[in-house]
Amino acid sequence: MTAPEIRRYAASGLVGLLAGTIYQLMGVASPAPPWAALIGLLGILLGEHATRAILGRVRHHGDHQQEQTAEPSRGLPLRVRKRP
């Protein structure tokens, strides 16, 4: 097992511990009833989607900043396009 895999498993365990703590504080039984589990899965999916969207915008904004610094001081703006 590699170090990145160990870190992922450790992070997963810590997040599970946090989820268990939150369930206990909310008074939800463990394992969660189907409705709570489905809402939790929906939250995970929405969180993944939101994170991808936010990181995409941050990266796009950083690329835009680099394009602006690459513009010449006179004349038309220079557009730098990256290939996917």
C-alpha cells in the first residue's frame, strides 16, 4: 500500500468518525434509516459537484489572470489558448 492510499483511507475513516458523531448528536440511529442515508448520499453528490465547479472557476480565474499578464503593453490583447 502506498502513502497516498494510506492517507485516503485515513481521511475516509476520519470523515466517517465525524459523520457518526453528527448522527449521534442529531439522534439518528446507526446504521441510518434509508431516508437519512439517501439524503446523506445526495449531500455527498452535491458536495462533489459543487467542489468541482468551484475549483474549475478558481482554475479558470487563475488562467485568465495569466492571460492578462501575457498581454502586450500596446495593441490588441494577446489571447493565449491552452489545448485540452
